Amino acid sequence: MVRDGIVAALDVGTTKVCCFIAELNESGQLRVTGIGHHASAGVKAGSIVDMETAETSIRAAVHAAEKMAGITIRQVVASISGGRPASNAIERKLSIGNSAISDDDMRRLFNDIRLLQLEPHRVLVHVIPTAYGIDGSNGIRDPRGLHGMTLGVNLHLVTIDESAARNLDTGISRCHLDLSELVISPYASGLACLVEDEMNLGATVIDMGGGMTTIAVFYDGSAVFTDSIPFGGANVTNDIARG
């Protein structure tokens, strides 16, 4: 996702649009060089409902970040909170013939995941391995280099509505940008906020936005569940104002 040492992240929310631009330095660390944000319009409950006004908001946030960083970006990694994210758990097994597990075996294990039959009008966003097993022995973090006859993996699949994903892609492309990767917002929040101990012991991240509240449950170092409800900070503000 890092192209020419530059990576850009875009968050199109119900109340604001944020864009961050970072550079990869020689030590492999990202340094933020540009930040832009703009009041969001045309977005409801985390999904685009008015393409024209949403495009204007995205353009303004991206332009502000580009101006601060002094560069022009071509692609972005975007987070999404709408689209009714749903979690599914599946298990897959692969015969490896009593040899050391290699990177090729790992690729074979995941090769046809995206060909799985999903619910109608749903798209697959994340395939997250939560645990590996070898010959019935579970709880393995990284099976590469270990020997066994059968390699298994428990997977956490995250899907969203196809229309929400396509609308976000269209809104970004209308700003002359390519969508390089889509990320569920509570998953991104967990990766940003939690430390390794919290992920291992178990933690629930609640990301309360303006129009959506999303959650991600982490356990044993991986995200094992995600969900959302179409209520956020704006609802709290309205309730207080009415009261």
C-alpha cells in the first residue's frame, strides 16, 4: 500500500472527512506530513447518499492534506463505517504431506478464499486469520517452518453491502484518486489504539462517530468480531438539545 514511499489514508465520516498523508523514512517508520479535514456532506450513517456534495467534501479534505504535504497523491486507503459490516467465521484445512510448512503452503491455504459464495450483494473486505492448527493441535500463531500432515486455519471474514463499497469507490474516483484498499473503521481503530497485551488478553474497541457507532472485538492477537449500529454522537447531541 506504500507507493513511492507515500501512503494516504482517507476517512469519509458522517460529520467530517479526514485525510492523512505520510512518508516512509529510511528506518521503515511512517511520518505524517499532511493533514486535511472538512465538514462532511452527503453522507448518512457512514454511507454516501449524495454523490455531488460528498465529492466536494472529499476534494476539500484531500486538497488541504496535499497542500500541507506539498505533494499530489494518486491513491488512498479508505476506511468505511457504513455498509452494515458483518462477521463470519470459517475453518479451512490443507493437506501438506508431512513436510515443513512453507510460504507456498500458506498461499495455497488462502488462494481461493475470495471465491467463496457470499450472501447476495455483499463484498469481502477482510480475511483475518485468528488461529492456526497442525494435525489437530491448535493455538499456533505462525505455522511456517513447523512439520505436520494437515494445516488448518480459523478465519474471520468481514463483509459489507456492495452498494456502500461501490458508492465510496465512485466518490473517491470522481476526485481523480484510486482506492487501493478498503478497511473497516473499527478494525483500523483497534490496530491504532490497542497495544499487543490488550489484543492478546482481549479487548473491545468502540468507535463512536457522528452517525455510526462501530465495534471490534480483539482476542489472542486478532480481530474476531465486528459490528455497527446506525447511531452516533449526533444522536446524543440531539437528545441533549431536545431535553
